[in-house]
Amino acid sequence: MDYQLVKKPRILCLHGFRSSSAILKKELEIWPEFVLNMMDLVFLDAPFPAEGEPSGEGKFPPYYEWFESNEDHSEYRNFDECVAYIEDCMVRLGPFDGLLGLSQGALLAAALPGMQKHVVALTRIPKIKFVIIVSGGQLGGKEFSAPKVTENAFSSTIECPSLHFIGEKDFAKQNGIELLKSYLDPFVIYHHEGHGVPKLDEKGLEIMLSFIQKIKRLL
């Protein structure tokens, strides 16, 4: 078989808060090259310049953010504009098979299939076939309110295949675990690291490869 002729899942990748497409691309290089080569990854910068400096060691400006919220997450800014921007990019750069998100990008990636199901977002593009959620969770979660446009996103089970990375030391761990209830038969990679893209140990690699084989059957 000529593996060059095998269609790869085409994935739109959404970076974290006050980060960039270039940074996420670099962060994903912690995964084996042969795994990355099994996917056609397209990296997108968020539409808004960051309103502050990111945390972390490395500094690689410029930085972008998808949306802003106040401290108690009772108010959101730029969220509707962000979703419209993602849809415009998916129309212009697509078609895409699925989404990959890290941190704030993962909050969006997790919500968009449910929003699409309820016809409040992504109405001009084909159905999202799968999502990969890294250090993500459910927008709002148990403790906070969520943007109004997402209020029904998790009201029923989301049936597209999903792969979730949940870190033992991640501050978003509990929200990530809660999100699993919203997806049908989720694939889950538990790891011992914190908030970010983890290395793939032997078990994690096995789960990752199983998930990629599953989504390839949807293409």
C-alpha cells in the first residue's frame, strides 16, 4: 500500500490563552514525529491580541487570545466574535474533519460540536467528526456561568469521537473529568504532568494510535 495516498484526518488546531499557533505547533513536537505525520494539522492564531503577558518560561511573542472573561466568569467578551471567526476560517481554509484544542482552545473545541448540533455555530461547514481535547473542560463547568450561546452545547450527549488528555497536576483536571460525561465513549489519556501538552508514554501512545485509527474510518 502507498501510504502517501492514505487520507489523513485534517485537523484545525486551537492554541491556548495568550499563546499562538507557532507556540502550539512547537508544544505538539513533544509527541513522536510519526504520530504527528498521521494527521494533517492546520494551526490558527486567535483573532484578538493578548491583553497581557502569558505565564510560563518561554517568551515567543506575539500572543493571541480567543476571548476574555471577568474573574468570576459571569461575563464574557469577544466570545461570539471568536466563534464567528473560527467558522469563517473553517470555511476559507477547510474542509476540516476535526478540531484539536489546548487549554482555552480546548474549551472551544469541546463546545463547538454541541453548538453546531443546536445550530448556533458552524452552520456553514460539515459536521465536526471528532475532537482532541488537551487540558480542557466544559465552558463554565459546575462553578461558573458560560457564554449564552453555549447554554445548550452540553445539554445532550455529544456523539462524535473524542480524545481527552487529563493531567494529574493540571489545575483544570476536575473540569476535564466532568467533560467526559458529555461525550459518548470518550478515549482518555491520563498522565502525571500539569497543564499543557504531555509526553506520550507507552499506554498513552497506544490509546492515541487507537483513536487515530478510529477517526480515519470516518473519513
